[in-house]
Amino acid sequence: MVQPESNVDMKLEGDTLVIRVQLKDVTMRPSASGKTMLIATTSGNQPCPGRPAVKVGVNIYTSRT
């Protein structure tokens, strides 16, 4: 199983940022508010690969029900 914190892969292809996230076989965890379940997260803003001045923040989630 993949943890949400390690489930975001970012790479630069030319001038395009490609973000890959696995949606199957993921160990979800509750968000900080507890309202949703996190599938993937960058855990805040992270530098873009190859362009550290550009920051990226990603949260992918589903409802708790």
C-alpha cells in the first residue's frame, strides 16, 4: 500500500509539469479537519522539480462516507 504523503510524483517534461498520483491500493488517512480522506498530498507547498522558485501544493481526497 502507498501512503498519501508519498503518492505524488512530479517531474518536468520540457516546459510542462507532470503530476502522477496512484489512485488504487492507497492507504488513505483523514485530513486535518477530519472531513475528508486523503488519497495523495504534497504536505504543503513543495518546489517544482527543475524550477525551485515555482511552488506546487496538491491535495487529492474523497469524502469520508
